[in-house]
Amino acid sequence: MSSISDMFGSFVFNDRVMRERLPKETYKALRKTMAEGSTLKPDVAGVVANAMKDWAIEKGATHFTHWFQPMTGITAEKHDSFISPTADGNVIMEFSGKELEKGESDASSFPSGGLRATFEARGYTAWDPTSYAFIKEGTLCIPTVFCSYGGEALDKKTPLLRSMEAVNRQALRILKLFGNTQVRHVTTTVGAEQEYFLIDREVFLKRKDLVYTGRTLFGTKPPKTQELDDHYFGSLKTRVKGYMKELNEELWKLGIMSKTEHNEAAPAQHELAPIYCNTNIATDHNQIIMDVMRKVAERCSLACLLHEKPFASVSGSGKHNNWSLSTDTGVNLLEPGSSPHENAQFLLFLCAVIKAVDEHQDLLRISAASAGNDNRLGASEAPPAVISMFLGTELTEILEAIEKGSAYEGKEKVDMEIGVHTMPKFPRDNTDRNRTSPFAFTGNKFEYRMPGSNMSISCPNMILNTITADVLMEFADQLEKAEDFKAELNSLIRNTIMKHKRIIFNGNGYTDEWLEEAKKRGLLNLPTTPDALPYFIKEENVALFARHGIFTRTELQSRYEILLENYCKVVNIEANTMAEMAKRDILPAAMKYIKFISETIVALKTALLSADRFPEEEILSDLTECVSKLYKAINKLEADSDIIKDKETFLEKACYLRDVIICDMDSLREIADRIEEIMPSEYYPYPNYGDILFSVM
Ligand code: ADP
Ligand code: MG
């Protein structure tokens, strides 16, 4: 393919292709369905399916699949061939409207959190026409939702779509109050920056922990990691450059605007930022990005690590979820305006987000909760597990002036009466950028930095959308009733600032002082996933999700169970992997070295006949002590792991894993890492941190 513009989107059944290949009437009907989210008529679906099949076959596809996002967090595919047998023993290539629109799937092998017991094991997938079909590795992928036969959501897309509808409904009410009747649709927009590590594949395959769990469970800090900041935005190594080129091309073919790429803080750490789009598509794209990242790495003899914390004491990886609201007329609702009218509207949307974040700290925390991310949050160079919001000095001062009813004394003195005066322009450059805040206003959008690199961004955005919709609903209810709109708006904004300003924090979020201060302010601190998850099913949250049609009580309960179960599985696998590595590899390696030193000592003694203590004897006594401690630590971990099965609920299991097993794992690691420090590299059974982090040159 010649140019990038030819390449871009060439594997996507996008609007251009639809217009080219569909009869006018069909195209129009499809566009209408996409805009309104309604269902297609069977005859229309048949025509679309046929055009899609012809296009896909021309592009070399032989199979199709409904592409969906079950609760496992990765995407699922069930490939079917286009081939259909004919009566005369030949085959034809077929793809019907029914196959496009709906698929049946055995739901029993996907997590359902109890929904399976009460309902049929079957599930179905249904086309989401708002996200384009695409071809990946010779297969036509049709983005779908995944539900049980009773209609309960079994996936991550369904609630996200519902939450986008909720925001749309409530935001339109607000816009109407400001006299805006042109806007027909409001959507949330997302650009998710993806951090990842890239290491040599051979090195990767030598580490059982990386292979089984995605992160290192042992390893001491090498002499150098990120102290010199020489990697951050540094020039790219040739192999990395080659990888990024191939990755970009693959993503461009799939219509994904991968825009910037650079080195991150830690050695071997990088970032990819796509250009933002509507949240549903951004979420699908992020899933594809993670998939393609891994596959291209394999082709380049590299391994792409998407784990939140692959290496202790080195920066972890996050997913910076940039989020805003936008109208179908192209207006970003979080863009400060240039007229008094626009400013009042901006302030109202801003206040809605402030209130939503403050009132629903628990849900936001849950949206970033996973066993993997627990290792990252609160560790080096990562936001703490406390939610706060960064607004920057200028905007904070403006809000203070509004609250007090005083003048804002920025570059010019402005009397801040809402809806009357233009808001002073505040700078939006990078100097006023707080990178330690979990939730930062960055000029015309919020950057939610807490989600982990390995997670689907569906849950964070579903939560953001839902809590914002809820506050917008409350605001709309109040303002629609008001006799004097301007006066009501003024007091609403003022009261909101007064009540929720505790969530605003512009200082360094990585310090212990902030944790103290946050406690004084009464902000929630939920350090681990088992701390956070029980909040999901609190009555007020059940009511919140029901109010906006996002989750029924049953659906919410099932998500809660799935998330807890998932936490348990992950920690369990890590514990088992650790025990195996320590017992089968590290312990034998240490004993081999002990044997070598012992023999050396005997030889020395025979040769030198010295009565003095040799340094080898010090090493020997040190190491034998470590080995005995290691053996005990392994036994303790294994014995404690045996008790997990006696715990009844997933919450009990999860708390036990957190309180007992993770502590055992920490103790085991400490002693194993001490052994790594004593032993010569040639005896240590795995590549060390230095070998891994600097494996790509
Ligand atoms: P940086 O954060 O490095 O300064 P940008 O602010 O340009 O870079 O963008 C960071 C990410 O935010 C990109 O993925 C970009 O597409 C996304 N982004 C920009 N504007 C919006 C918006 N209105 N809504 C959602 N995401 C956005
Ligand atoms: Mg950014």
C-alpha cells in the first residue's frame, strides 16, 4: 500500500465503504439505526451482511466472528467460516443478515457471577452498529454486545452503551435550559493513553512469573533504573522504532489514529496515545490496541507487558483516560467559552463533574480496582488510592471567587457574576500540569489517571458517564422548576462549589502529607480492591445504577462477584507461581552455590591450612541462613494457601488473600531477593531486572 491515507481504515467497513457499497436506501436506513441506536429491519440487515461479506472476501477474509467483551476483560471471538455447503457438493460463501445481527454463544465458559445459576447457560451476541466492523488476521470482526437470554448484560459494552444514553438524556435537558435546541445528541469522548513495557521475548520466556502472571514476582533493583530521567522522552532505540512503525501501520489499517508515541519514565517503558473519539469506539479501539500491541511484539521477537506493575520499585503503567462531553454540533462542553452565556454553561458542566467525583469517590475507585492495579496505586510514580481532583490555580481561584461572591483577581480584576461576565482566560499550557493527580482538568477535558494499563476502559467510563448523568439530572430537575433561571443557576453553582470543594487538590498527590490532609477532609482511602468492591453493591449505588437503567440489582451483584472472584484468581495464581519458582528454581540454585562454596572452603583449608575464617565462610553462613528462611517461607505460603478453600464467600477469600497470602508472598520475595543479591548471576536461575529492563538495545 502506498500512502498512509490509502492505508488508513483500509480494513474497516466504515462510512466511506458503506456509502460506496450499499444501495442508497440501505445506507440511509443503516445510518439512521446508527444515529438512533434502534434495530435494523431484517431485509436491510441482509443487504448489509452481503456487502460486508463481499468486501471482506476481497480483502482476503475467510471467516467472520462476533467480537465481544466478556467480563474476563479481554475480547472474545468465535470464528465461523463464510463457507456453506451446497446441494451439489460444492461450497458458496455466505453470510446472512441474521448472522450479522445476532449470534448464539455458550455463555457457560464466561464469568457470569451467579447469573448462570438462575438463567440459561446460553447467551447471545448482538451487533452494535455504532462501532464499525473490521478485518483482523483474515477474520471479519463484528463488534457486538453479549447478554444472557434473560437480557442481562454479561459484557462490558452493554453497560457502557447504556451509560452513554444516560448522559445524552440528561445533558440534552441542560442544554435546552440554556436555550440550545439545535443539539440532537451529546456523547462522551475519550482518548486513552496506553502505557506499556517492551522487553526481549527470549528474556521474557525465561521468567515464569512474567509468562504466568504478567509481572515479576522476584527481583532486586538494578544499579540504575530511572534516576537519571534519561529514558523519558529520550530518543527511541532502533528495535523499538521498528516495533512502533509496524504497530502504527497495523492500527492505521484498523482505522485507529495512533498519534503520539514516546518513551515513558522507566527504562523499556513507552506510551501510545490515540486521537480521541466517542467513548464506545474509543473503548473498542483500546481493546484492539492492546491485542495488536501484543501480537506485533511477538512478530518482532519482543514481549509487550501490559501489566500495571511488571517491576517493583520501577514506575508502573496506567491508562490515562482523557474524557469530555461533546455535542453532535461539535461543541466540547468542557471547553471554557468566550461569552458570558457559554461560560455559565461551562461552569455548570464543570460543577456537575466536581460534584459527581466527590459524591462517588467509591465508584471511581472501584472503576480502577484490580489485583494488578493494587500493586501500582500508591507506589512509586503513581496516583494514590485516594480520589481527588486537580483544577489548576487559575480555575480554582475563579471558583473561589464565585463561591465568595468576590472579584477574581487574576491578570485583570473580574467581577465573577455568572452569566454576566466573560470568564477570564486562563492559561492551558503544560506548566500548569499536575501529573500526580488521579483526576486532572487539562483545559477542556479531564484526565483520569488511575485506571491500570491492563484494564478495559469500559468500566471507568461507564462510571464517569453514570455519575455525571446523575448529577446533571439533579441539576436539570432543579433548574427546570426555577422561576428565575439565572438566580437559580447562580446559587446552584455557588452551593455546589461550597459543598464539594474538598475534592479539589492542586498539590503533589504522591506525598504522605496529602494522605493525611485527605483524611482530614474526609475523603475515602480504599487502598486495596477488597476494600473498594463492597461499595459497589451499597443500596445507594444499586439505586443509582437502576435510576439510569445501567444495571439491575442482579446485574450489579453479578459484577461484584465477578470482580472479587477475578481478584482471588489473580492473587492465587501469583502465589502458586511464586511457590513453584522458589521451590523448584531458586532454592536448588542456592543449594548448588552452597555446594560450590563448601567445596571451595575445603579446598582452601587443605591448601592453606589456615585457621582464619575465610570470606567464603561468611557467604556460606549467610546463604545457608537465607536458604533455611526461604524454605520456611515457601512452606508457610503453601500451608496458608491450603486454607483458602475453607473460606466461603469471595469477599472472605479476597480479604484472606490480601491479609495473609500477599504478606506471605512479600516475605518470600524479601528473602529470595536477598539470595539473588548474594549469588553470582550465573547461579541465579532467571534473568535479573537489569537483564530484563535493558534487554532491548
Ligand atoms: P497531552 O496530554 O500529552 O498534553 P493532549 O492533551 O493533546 O496531549 O491529548 C492527550 C489525549 O487526550 C489524546 O489521546 C487526545 O486525543 C485526548 N483528548 C484531547 N481532547 C479530548 C477530548 N475533548 N475528549 C477526550 N479526549 C481528548
Ligand atoms: Mg496526557
